[in-house]
Amino acid sequence: MPEPPEPPAFTPVLAGFTQALRAEGLAVGTGDLLTYCAAAATLDPTDLTDLYWAGSTTLVTRKDDLDVYDRVFRRYFLADRGPVRELLKLSTQIGAQVDGAVLDVPATDPAAGDDTEEEAKLGLMASAAEALRHKSFGACTPEELAAVRRIMRRIRLTPPRRRTRRTAPARSGRVPDLRRTVRDAMRPGGDVAGLRWRRRKTRLRPLILILDVSGSMADYSRSLLQFAHSARRASGRVEVFCFGTRLTRITQPLGRRRPDQALAEAGRAVLDWEGGTKIGAALDEFTRVWGRRGLARGGVVVVCSDGLDRGDPDLLATAAQRLARQCHRLVWLNPHKGDNKDFAPSTLGMMVVAPHVDLLLSGHDLHSLEELATLLPTLN
């Protein structure tokens, strides 16, 4: 029977970090530690930026715990007298091998203040993240795309709200709540102290993402799929479709908690990945099958495509017009738009759908996707 493989040499360091998180009250289990170690092994465990984002993704499950995580990470990995520094002092210089692994932690000047050094290091990390926000997905290296996707997991899409026909008790409103008013008046002997009111309830509008995964979108499709996974995890009323030459619903695979597992299952479900493009046929199928079922009724539909259609322009025009009538707002993300505020559609497909689009954005980098997340709640 073969012997089990030895754990990586950096595992004790990461285990100590999870113990420090548990000491501060974070719910970090053994399974989370194993996931963290697997993520660090896949990335670069000697890079503090990779360790930070890998831990933030795998160990933090509540938004309220982010501040605690940041504080513990600074103390554990960056402080001069932290556990990692004490471990590294066993070797003759920082960056030497520790138990067979090289942990490249930047050296600090003991004479300088700890807070200044920590802020400088985290400032460099923030600067790198800010630069990636404005770099096109097509121009990113594989390492940069991995960092972008880790940052993208923090984006939370909030669809706009709409008023329903049902009402609920409220402090003020236009409709008096006679039942509550009479019930309150019966307690002090029939004296009406004041009117009670009701107002209409609100609920989130459905959000439907339709992603182009054809060959012309190869530089952007995987990043957009990661963005769709973040949207799916943030709100339950999110539907995701992919299309190349056919339309595929991938809402269920993207509901997985682990991004790698979700994207792998979605990739297996899409049979026409990086193939041809038939936007008109895909949108026509969506309106005839899913639109008629009411999936897009009152919702916001976001189509991510460069508009390079090989199908019938008349079919595309008819499908776009029908889709605009079925939904509340139609948003189109075209990576070719970039940062050009005076962008004018040049492809036949975009010229055909432009009259039916309510909002045209680029979607070519992280900043444009964050802009979409900001604008979505305002599309009432």
C-alpha cells in the first residue's frame, strides 16, 4: 500500500494562521484549512497577495468578519514579532528555506514603526489590485486573471426593487390600516390616538445574465462566467445562460459554493464553448421558451456579447425587440466599447440591437463590472 503524500512544508504556517483566526472568534474548521492549503498550493504560497486573497475567499464566510481577518493577517504575516517572523529567524536570512519551502516575506526595518511598514505593504497590494481593475481581461496574463477573479468574488450584485400589489404595516404611507387603527383604539376605551398606515411591499427584480462564450469572446468569457457565479451567489433571483451556436441554461451549476467546481460543471454543460456565434438564434430561443414562461417579466436582462453575429440580422432584430418588451430593462455589455464614452456600434449585430438596448456598457475589465453592479440598483 503506497504511503500517503507528505503535506506541503507551508501547511504549519497556514494552520497557525487559522488558529489565530479561531482565537479571534472566526468559525474556521478543518475543512476550511484543507481548502486554504489546496488553494495556496495551486497559487504561489510564497506570495503574500496570493495568501491574502486565497484566505479571504476560503476562510471568511461573513462580511462582518472581513475586518477581523484583515487585522489577524497583518499581525500574523507582517508584524516583526509575529509567528512567521520568528520562524524565519531560524535561518540566516529572510527568504531562506524553511522546512524545505521558501516563504518570501519582505524584510522590515526593526527601527521603523510596525504600523507604517504594514500600511506600506498593504498599500502595495491595494495598488496592484487597483491597477488590475482597469486592465482589460484580454491583456491580462494568466496570473493576473487569477488575481482578478479572486477580487471579483467580492462583487455583490443587487438587482433593483419593484413595488408589489401586497401591502405591509408601515410608519407612514398613503393607505390607512383600518384594522390596526381600530384594534389600537379598543385598548384605551375607544379613543383614536392616531391612524395606522400600510405601504406596498417591495421585492427584488429578477436578474438574467446571457453570456456569449463563442470564439470571439474567448478573452472575456471565463471572467464573465466568474462574475456570473458571484452574482448567482449574492442573490437567489439570478438566472444565467450561455450561448455560442445554441442556448444553454447554467443556473444550477453556478449555484455551487466553490467557484472552481461551479465553473467546471458549467463548462461541461456548455457544448459549444469557443465555437461560432448565433446571437439572433440564441435570443430568439430565450424569448420563445423562457420568456414566454415569464422568466424575464419585470426583470433586468444583461447580455454580454461583442455583437459579432453570423446569423440572420432580421431574426436578431425581432428577437431583441421581443426581449426588450418582455423584460423591464435590457443591458448590453460589449468589450469592444472599452473606456470610449463616444462608442458607436460598428458591427451589424450591434447596430441591429442598439435601438432596443436601455444601457450599453463595456464589461472588458473589472472596473466596468463594478460599474454595472453600482448601476443595477438604480434601474427601477
